[in-house]
Amino acid sequence: MGARKRKAADARKEEMKTTFLAKLNNCPTSPRKMRLVADMIRGKK
């Protein structure tokens, strides 16, 4: 792997350390309702 690619990969890894993901499967609700819930909890500790 080249130096430039390695630096980009390391920067991506550092950014992902503070990014959290949540995934909900098999829940029969509309995407609009889920987006409202996600907007309410986004940014909270």
C-alpha cells in the first residue's frame, strides 16, 4: 500500500472512531417514522 493511501485509510479510521451506527432489522415501520426518531436522538450523549 502506498503512503498516500495509508494516510487516507488512517484518517478514515480515526473519523470512524467517533461515528456510531445503529441498525434496526425486521421492524415493520415506515422510513419516515424511523427518520423522526433518529432526528430526536441525534446529537445526544
